[in-house]
Amino acid sequence: MLDAFAPRCLSAAVRRERGSMKESIHRFEARAHRTQVVRLWHRVFGYESPHNAPQFVIDKKLAVDDGLIFVAEAGGTVVGSVMAGYDGHRGWIYSLAVLPEYRRRGVGSRLMRHAEEQLKLLGCPKINLQIMQGNEAVEAFYRKLGYQTEQRISMGKKIPENISRAEPSASSNGGPALGSGNSGAGGGPPSVS
């Protein structure tokens, strides 16, 4: 099996093989997907702040146990993921990520449709998401999916006593919990904060 995090200089035969693989989208399973999703998020988002550390975010999400993390796999390799949330009032999309070599194949759109369907089943009347300012490629991606810019100011407040648990530390599954920040680093769509 090819390593999804191998250099981008792939042979034409490998590119054809990858192009012919059909990605399957299904619910995230910690044991099977954690390490690959952590690596995917590091590669796509370029994390720098502890409150967005992939291990920390995944642990917090799994503690809620709402089943709203999904992965796209091709040949046993995670090539994309999306995390969603629903609080009974609004749905949210977080951390949509697709490996660069799998972009522009519909993987991100299929992950979004899957997350939207799951939120609809929960009775969600509206879905929100946030995009880092200046990331026009990601904005265009979401516009094609029917999302519109709303006149809002996004504000946040960090809770230091809960973030301290996200500081770098060894993890039993997936290596160090490195600090992260959803900067949109990685050169393009899709990334959401």
C-alpha cells in the first residue's frame, strides 16, 4: 500500500491507480483512523496552537460521543475527513481536510454531503462553518456547495484551564499531541476553523 504522506512526485501509473480508486466515506473509528487523521490535519492545517492540537480535538470530540466525525478512505488510507457538531440549534462543520493529491476529485464535496445528511437526520435546520480570512479558494469551494457569507463577527474565548491538557505530551495512539492552529496552511482547500 502506498503511504498517503509520501512525496508528491508520483509516477503516472501511481496517479492513474489512485485516480481509479473509489473513496468510501464512513464514520471515524478511533483505533483504525486516529493516527492517519492526526497526520492529515497536521499536513493540511499546519497546526500551531494547543487548543487545536489534533489529539486533543479528537479526544474532546469522542468524549461527546455524537458520531459526527467522518473519513474518506481509498485503499485503506484516510484521504479526507470532516468533523461536524450539532447543539440542538445549529449544526457546525469543522476541520474538513483532504490530502492535496486527492483534491479536485469530489472527495471534499462528498464528505460535506455526508456530514450534512447526518446533521439533517438529527433535525438540524441550519449549518454554519468558519473560514480563515483570506482563504478565497476555500470560500469558493463552500459557495459551490450552497453556503453564503453572512454578516457576522466571529468571536472566541479560550478557557486556559481546559487548554492546558492539550499541551504536547505522549499519546497512546498517534504520537505526540502537537500544538495546532487552523491556519489554513497547506496551500488550499478545504480548511475550516
